[in-house]
Amino acid sequence: MSTQVSNEKPTLSGVRIRTRKRDAKAKAKYEPEAFRDSLFQLIENVDPTDYTKFSSILDTAGNTLDYRRYGDSFFELLVTGGLLAPGGIINDDEEYGKYPFSLFAMATGADALAGARRWGGLILKLTRRYKYLERTFSESLVHILKSIHRYTEEENKKLAVGVGVLVGEGFFTLEPLKTLQEDHLTKEGVALRFLTDMLQVYLLDNNIKQLHKLLSKAKIPSLVEFFPPNKRDDDCFARHFEAEDMPQLIELHVAKQASLHRSGFVQGVSAILRDAREEESDEDEAEDREEMVQAANLKVAKAAKAAMRANKWEQHQAVTLVWDGIMNAVHWSFKSEQIEAQALRQISRHSPVLEMLTTEPKSEISLLKHVQTYAYNEPRLTKHFGRIVLELYNTDVLSDSAIIFWATKGAKPEGKSGFLKQTEALVRNLEALESDSEDGE
């Protein structure tokens, strides 16, 4: 008698399978309009001027409303008073209208800035309770800014003031503002107008140095990128911010442009010397190598003279930049015992250019102070400073009087004691030579 084995799997008959809460939330329908209605219902009986009560309601509403899921819609309501439809159209509630505690509703009239500050206070308090909203609001701001060409001039002014307040409070970085550099926002000047209004508010309580730091962190090299394409030049920049009575922005722009020109020149010098070095070969005769070095030095000298004319640099300014270019062109060895030889060889090869730019005592002292700072900030060269100064003296870049003056009166604080010790013997010998020379006369 054969027994038939059943392949049927056991079942949990009558057992109710429960859905996890997080799975239920994920499958729930996304309804920003319902979220908006819930917010309106919460403040239905609240006086529009009772900011304390409104703030308290928002503070506790996070327990019942899904702020995390509807964070984008939440910020749209808090800024524009409605929800943003595709294309940047603001859809206000058909029954209630605009959200009364939004930026667009609060920053009105002659006291718009005060209203924006109150609104900013509400945002700060809300995000202190719900930290995750900080990132959500920052990301949502990008979406809102992309549509400023759809808003009215008055709405953009309110938005700029509100953003300026929160940037000033350190809540927003300037990263979201990079979206204003898109062509459809810059070509008609909408982005520039918004940026100007925002910066005017920011600079009420913050200084230009703080703004410079924010721009650097956001990797915004120049505000010129917010101008219409046909007005991205220094003259248009200056005229615009002169008219807006914001001279500090012009000064910052000039300083940043000067910095770019300096760094560009240094990179150019390094490129000339690197290219020349790559053209050299072990098979080249010594005379051929010398000719290549001289040709490279001539190129650097011409570039330096051209840059001095174009940027109105004086000799003492140009020589420090040439030094940076010369040193930056070195492919430093990983072996510490080879560093000194590399540095001295580089100085010897290109000393004619440095000598050309140190025909004045001021230039010599400027170079020596700069070399001191350079060696202090470059650990691989710190202990070789004395030999570097000696090489600069031997190649007629620095005079004995310049070195003595530096040692007695002109040394900078950075690494001063250590560097003076390294050059002590040299200075003593130079002083003795100077004394003998005076006695001979």
C-alpha cells in the first residue's frame, strides 16, 4: 500500500496580517492640498497678529501633521502663502486665500522688514524643534527661487528680504542662490534685482568680510555671474552698485579680481618654467640646457613686465608673485634630504628674473619678508631658510644691507626666532664685511 505525500504548504487560516506603520505611510497617497487644509484649520480662530500663539500651534502640530513628508509644501506655504504649481504659479486656497502667517503676508507695507524678521523668528523656532526641516527648507528654497520670474515685483522683494534675514541669521547659506545664475533668470535682470535686495538686508547686520566668507563657502567666485550676459563687466558692476549705494560690494569685487589676476600670473609663471623643464632632456648638452633656462627666464621677465603694466603693480609686488611661481614649478621630491638641493637649484636657475625685480631696497625687503612667510608656511622648506637666503645673496638677488636690515628691524613674527638663528652666522659675516668696508674708507 503506497502513501501519497502532500505538497500543500501550511497556511495561517484566520490570522490577520498587520501592515507596519512605516509601510503604511510610504503607501499613503501624497496630498499636499489636504496638508494645506489641515494647517488652515489649525489657525482658523487665531488672530493674524498673534504670532506667539501661531508659533505654539506649529510647534505642537508636528505630532499630528506629517512635517517630514510634506516639508516642501510646508515651506511653500510659509513663504508664498500657497502651493507652487508646475511652472511656478502660486495656487492659493480657494476658500481661505493666502496663508496669513506666510512671508508674503507678513512682509507688507512700510514695515516689511520688521514683518520679515518676525517671520524669520517663526522659521528659526520651528526648525529648532524639528531639525530635519532645516535641510528640507533649504532644498525647497532652490525650487522657489527657480520661479522668481513668475512672481510679481512686490513678491520678489518680500522673498529677497526674507531670504536676507535668514542668511543673516546663519540659517541659509548662499548655496541656494546659485540657481539664480540660470539664463532665464539673469537675462532680464530678475536675478540681479533679487540678489541686490537680498544683500541690502544682509548687510544691515553683517559686514563685507562675513559676506566674502559666505561667498567662498558657496563657491561663488564673482557676483558678476548674476548680471545679464551683456553686462558682465567691471564697469556695469560698478555702476549698478554705485546706484544702489553699496560701495563695499565694489571694493570686494575689485579685491577679488586683483586676487584672481595675482593667482593667474603665478600659475602662468609656473607653467612657463614647467614647460621649459619638460623640454629638457638628459641627452642635451650643458650649453643647450642653459639656453633653455635663459629663454624661460626671458619669457617670465616679459610676462612680469606686461602684468605690472596691466595691473599697475610695483616692483616689490611683482617680485613676490614671481617667487611663488618659481617655487610652485618645482616637483618636490618625497625624500627630505633632496629638498634643499632642489630649492637651491631652482633659485640658481631663475635668479636673473628675481634680480631684475629687486633693483630697489623696498623690493629686496619685500622679497625677503615674503620668503620668510613662504618658508614658515611650507614645512619642507622651514629648516632650509638660512641656505635659501644665502643662495639669494650669492646670486645677487639680495644685498648685504637688505639682509642686515631684515635681521635687525624687518623680520616678521612668523618663525622669527628660528629663522634669525639660521641666518645668524651669515648676518654676522655681512656686518663684519660692512664694518671693514667702512674702515677702509
